[in-house]
Amino acid sequence: MSDLQSQDYVRRSASTMTPPMARSHEDQVAKLIDVSRCIGCKACQSACMEWNDLRQDIGHFEGSYENPMDLSPNVWTLMKFAEYENEQGNLEWLIRKDGCMHCEDPGCLKACPAPGAIVQYANGIVDFISDKCIGCGYCEKGCPFNIPRISKKDHKSYKCTLCSDRVAVGMEPACVKACPTGAIMFGSKADMKHQAAERIVDLKSRGFENAGLYDPQEVGGTHVMYVLHHADKPSLYSGLPDKPRISPMVGAWKGVIKPLALMGIALAALGGFFHWITAGPNEVTEADEEEGERVLREGAAHEPEKTS
Amino acid sequence: MTREKTVIVRYTTLNRVNHWITAICFVLLVLSGLSMFHPMLFFLSELFGGGQWARAAHPWIGIVLLISYLGLIVQFWRENLVHKDDVEWMKSIKYVVTNDDQRVPPVGRNNAGQKMVFWSMTLLIPVLFFSGLVIWEVYFGAATSIPVQRAAVLIHSLAAIAAILVWIVHVYAAIWIRNSVRSMTQGYVTPGWAWRHHRKWLQELASDQHDKSVFRKRP
């Protein structure tokens, strides 16, 4: 989104300095999606398009309620429909609103090579500052949830902003405002956890004994949380990761390898320089020239002498 | 002191043009690649017109480098085949680095260090090329899965670091062994240079009655 609040960053991509974070006395926010109350109406999808001025090209019917079929630079949130046959042999229609989870420890931000292209505000929202994006796609590799999408038109990466522009002026995200059943809620993270806890008690009393909150600690918790009837099996919900974490390959690449590589390169260059200072250049001497010319003369004069 | 004497052609015009196309590509790739590798080096992307341009140009330069390096492989593979002599040379490496040339066994056209540079790059450049294709978001972003791309980006970084280290050794050796750079810019070496650094090669050239094309007057 935009660069309106430049003094309340707690994290900034590709930055070795502390980001401007003076205005950090802010509540952590969270969006709570109660999957058990979702009716799959897609009002949130429409509201997201409306507020963010996004229009995906009209596609084709693919035999699924999902429409469009995937997130894209123009689709920042998407209802995903899963049909699950439970142990009693009954069908459960598990509908999940997919989109950026706004991780407390964002893999996209860790992987991003462009300074300030991905930031995290003090309230926890992870935002893409698009004019600084270079379109490399590293955020896709960093993300444990497969969310960011790179545009083929402008080579920028896009995803849900959690309506950071609306939140900045005290409004709730557009999807929250549009939800007709109150399945999407927004507030401080503490309040949302409290809200979820009440709902989970209710679900358990109705027989969903594995009901629970999805706030995965492997990424430090998320600022978009789900209430799931089957919190023991998140992957039932159209592949929501059971244990999302930043890939160890990304961790190594963006962790130890970066400083070690630069040190190695610097040491190699310094090694060369100090070799020059100590051992010095290897110069051809006048005696070498005489020997070399003698070999050429003799070689031309005599029969070839085999050198093994 | 300039000598009006015979010199030896070490690298032909084709060798040199091919080498320097590769070298220019390599330097551009190092600059644009490092800009995307470490935040403190992001400023290097300005040399290419900004981050978007560095990101966009990097893979195309890589394609030119691969094609160019294939040309170098065709021209140089035979003279870089490893022999028993190379083991002897490696054993005397401490005399090599201390400029104690008398104690280093005579060397043919290339020494073991030069061969290692050649074969390292021959291995690393295809690795960089194919891992680079996988992470070329614009054209191949959808061709492989994200886990494959994560592995590719890690392999690409490690191979690039290895190639940069080999390159530093290569460049420094060329500066350290005086007049080596001239052999790759103007193409020739003096008989004394050949005697000092590649004695067997000099003797082979001198004893070859038929091929005198490698000798010419010093310019």
C-alpha cells in the first residue's frame, strides 16, 4: 500500500538499521475469522475488490464454488471450499477465507532483498510498499502460506494489506465490514483471542471437541486468526498448513549465509592484497628472458627433443 | 627497455574476445547479483538503473555468459585435462605462493591452479544457469513449485559465492604473475615469461618444427 505512516515500522525488509519506530505505542491488531460461522457468500471478496479497486479478469467455470480459482495480483482474498467427510460419514463443508495471515515473523519480509519494500507496522500489519518492490519473487519463497503473487504487468508483488489504510484512520478492514454473519471480526489481538475463546467453548459444547484457535506460534503468531472446528487438522481447510514455518532453506539463505559470504569474499580479496604486500609480484627476470630465447634458438636449430 | 624480439602468442584473437565477453558478463552478474543478495549492497542496483532493472537484466546477462562460456569450454577444455604433473605442482604450492619458482616443477601450457579455475567455472556456471532459470520469476515462476524454487535460490546463492571466490583467485593470480594480463589483452607473452611460468610449454613450442604461427615479432 502507501507509505503514509513512515514512523511506526517495527520491521523493514532488507535493512540493517533499526527502522523508524518512534510511534510504536500501538495495540497489536488482529482479524479473527470464525470459519464455523462462514456461509461462503463471498461478500468479503466483493468488499475487498470494491475498497481496493481490484478487478480480476472474468474467467471460466471450473466446476468449483471457488471463483476465481486462485489468489492473484488482483485477488487478495479468496473463499476456498473444501468438502470433508467426517468420521460419522457426514459431509462437512469447510469454507475458509484465504489471504495474507500477517505473520508476527513474516517470511516474505525476511526474504525480500529490496530495502523497505515490505514493512511491518507497530500494530502488526505486514504491508508491501509497492514502489520499492523489484519483482524478484523472493517473498513467494519466504511465505509459509503461499500468498504473495507477482503481477506480469507491473512486476510488483501484491497481497492483502489488512486494509492498512482503513485501519490507520480507525476503521475496520472492508471484509469485516461486509461480512453478513459476523464471521469476520477485527480488533486488538487480545480482544480477538478472548472472543475466540468464548466461541471455542460454545463449539465444544456442540460436539466439536477439537475446536480451537489457529494462531500458529511457529511464525510468532499471526494477525489473521481462524476459529476452526477441527483445529487438530488445519490442513482439512483447503491445505491450511498444520505447522507453518519459514522454510529452513530460506532461513539459511537469509540468515548465516549472507554475512558469511560477504566475509568470505572480503577475506579472499584481502588475502590477495596482503599476498601482494608480502610475497609481492612474480616478475620475469632478464635471466629468464635469456633462457627463454636460448630455448627458442636451440629448438629451431635442433631436432625436436621430446619432453615427457 | 623494449626488445625487438620474438614473442609467443598465448591467446588468439578469438580466445581473447570470447574471454572478455565472458568477463564483462561475469562482472555485471556479480554486481547485479550481489545487489539482490545483501541489503548493504543494494546500492549496486543503481548501476543498472534501479532494482527493477537489475532484477530484469540479471538473467539475460546470465544467458549471454553461459553461451560465451560454452565457447571458452570448446576452446580450452583440451589444454585443461588433468595430468600427473598437476599433482606434483599442487605438492609444491607453498613454493608457488612464495615466488620460489626454482623449486616448482616445470609446467605445461596450464598449471594445476589454472585448471582448477577452468573446471570450477565449468561446473559452477551450468549450476548457476539452471538454478537461475528456476527462479526467473517472469518466465518460469509457474514452472516449478515453491519448495523447488527455495532450493534453487539457495543453490544459486552458494554457487555464486563459490564462483566469486574462484574469480577473485583468478583475477589476483593474473595481477600477481606479472604480464599475464597482457597475454589476455594483447595476446602475447615473452620467451622469458614462458620459461619462468610454463617451461614445458615453451620447450614443446620450440621443438615443434611445423607450427611457427605462434611466434611473431613483438609489437
